[in-house]
Amino acid sequence: GGFIVKGTTLEPREGNDAPRMVETPSGMINAVGLQNKGVDYFVEHIYPTLTRYKSEIIVNVSGKSVADYQETARRLAHLERIRAIEVNISCPNVKAGGMAFGTTCAGAAEVTAAVRKAWPRHMMVKLSPNVTDITEIAAAVEGAGADSVSLINTLLAMVVDVERRRPAVSTAHRWPVGTGRASGGRAHGVAGCAPRGHPRGGTRRHHLRRRRPAVYHGRR
């Protein structure tokens, strides 16, 4: 077992305004916005606390540009107790109009290759389910240096507040307007807000295992 630290970015992030979490019949939707105190704070304050425990440490790395990802990984690289990083490529690329890095093979490979240059140990890439063919994205990150993949990130979703006639989370100022990410017991096994949703998470794992077994099982 071990600790997987939530999203860590180069600079501190306040996240989105409230409301940014809403309960659904099948889990919850969040639009927290990667709130964290930045990688330097993690190195100075959080990492020393985690090293007191006899457990593995994995850090989730996020960013708004390729350079951000690479520099965050570089600042973590000297911390020997961190056995692996999990690269979150579902973040929006501010230089590409907000399109998530992980929705195209080129974007996913670019981030992976840059982080590979800065990170010397196991690198896991967390894939987005909000794509046409997740196996192509997996192949792209494998070719760019990923040691394994994490399946799956949260699912794009929306809840409407019928009393206010507007989205229940506060992301109306950004694209996709008014949306958050579905997670929880049923949201990863099944998608969306309906109690009888489709098993999208399991479907993507099955497709990847059949078509890209090497990257599904990981290496190193």
C-alpha cells in the first residue's frame, strides 16, 4: 500500500469558487480545480511528514503547460522516498485554448516525453476516459516513455439545479460550461449520474488490456 498525493502543481492554486461539489444518486461531481499549495510547499512541509511512515509515496503531478509538468517533476526528483509519480494529463492546456492534454495523442505524448526527461523513476500516466479511443492515447504515452497507466480519471458530467435553472457547480465561466467530474462508488464502475449507468471505466480497462497488454500491465 501507499499514499497517492493529490494533484500537485508548480505554483499554488486556489481552485474554483464554491459551490464546487454536488452529490448525485451514483456518487458525486466535483469541480475543485486542483487546489493545492504548490510543489515547493509539498517538498518543504508535506513530504517530511509522509516519510515518517513505512509506506510507498506516489505524487500526482498536474500543470497548465508542458513546462509546468516538467519543472514540477524536476523539483520532486531528488526526493528518494517518492517511488513514482502519476502524471495527470486531463488538465487543460492553456496554450491550446483549454483543450485537455490527454484528449489527443500528440498532447499526451508531448507531456509524457517532457516529464520523462526530468523524472528518473517510475512514471505512471493517468488517462482521461473522455476520449474516443483510450488505447490510442495509451500507446502514445507508452511510446513517449510512460512505465504504466492509471485508469481512469473522472468522467465529465453535469448536474442542473432545477430551482435556479443553472449548473449546480460554479464553472460557468470556463469550458465545458457548468461541468464537473463524476467520481465515487458507481461513477468509476459506471458513468454519469443515473443509478443504472453504463460501465465505462470497466470498458476502457478491458479495451486497453486486449489491445495494449504491455502498457496495461506496466513495466519496471
